[in-house]
Amino acid sequence: MARDKEATKANLLEAALDEFAEYGIAGARVDRIAAKAGCNKAMIYAYFGSKEGLFDELLTIQIDRVVRSVPITPDDLPGYAGRLFDAYQEEPRLLRLAAYHRLENGFESVPEPEAEAYRHKVEAVGQAQLDGKITAAFNATDLLDLVVHMSILGFSTPNANRDLVVRSVERLIAE
């Protein structure tokens, strides 16, 4: 019987998403991932090279998904924060993956897709500030960091909700 490489790879990525979100990189087990995906664990090494390679590809895919589905809108940072909040509510495992990445690789370690998207967003915020569309009370990097971290608020504060995030960013940028 012929193997469907793409289906096997997709099954491994889906199984790995649950495993890594639950246990992190160090605690994840390739045997559990393979069993959940319905394949031999050798396929993980064949397709991804290592458990870490699987994690890196998975994190890249998840980051890319959010970057594409929630584009920066520097002239509407409250709306952007709200959409980020919604995206994290829809897929909370992404935040867990990102947290495990930083915990296990150091807080200065940022995956390249995230770093590239971040550079683009800082430039967009900076340009909006130069154009006078948004406050220049903070430099572009600090302002973006505050907005993004407010969008994550719902995962560290039980009473946080989308409205709180949006209103907080509105107040942050009010002049």
C-alpha cells in the first residue's frame, strides 16, 4: 500500500501540536506523537529530522497562520489587539508553543518567522507615527510590545476579555 506523504506529515503536525502544547519540547514524546498520528515514529525523523525539527516546523506554521490571518493595522491598534485576542482564543496552543520555545531556548530566542513579522509590524507602527495617525508617546517597538502583550491578557488574567483588551489599547494610544 502506497503511503500518502502529505497526509502522514499533516497527521504528525496535528498530533505534535497537542503533544508540544501539553508537554513542551523536552517533555514531548515522539512515540506518543507517532501513535496519535497513526504512523511509525521513524516518520518523524524522516520528515522533520528530529523532535526539535518537528517542533520548529510546527511553530513556524502556527506563527505564519496568525501573521496571515491577523495583519497589522497600525491606524487601528485597538482593533488589531482585539483580532489578536480572538486568534489566541481560537488557537490557544500557539501561545503555549511560543512559551515553551522561550522557556527551553531562552527568552532572547525568537523564531525567524516571528522575528520577520515583528520587524514588519514595528516599521508599520513607526510609519503610522511619522504620518501622525497614532501616538508617538512611545517608540514603535515599545508600543507594539504593549499592544501585543495586552492581546495576550486573557491567558494570564481570568477576568480579561476582548472588550477589556480593546479599551485598554484605546486608552494606551489616546493623546
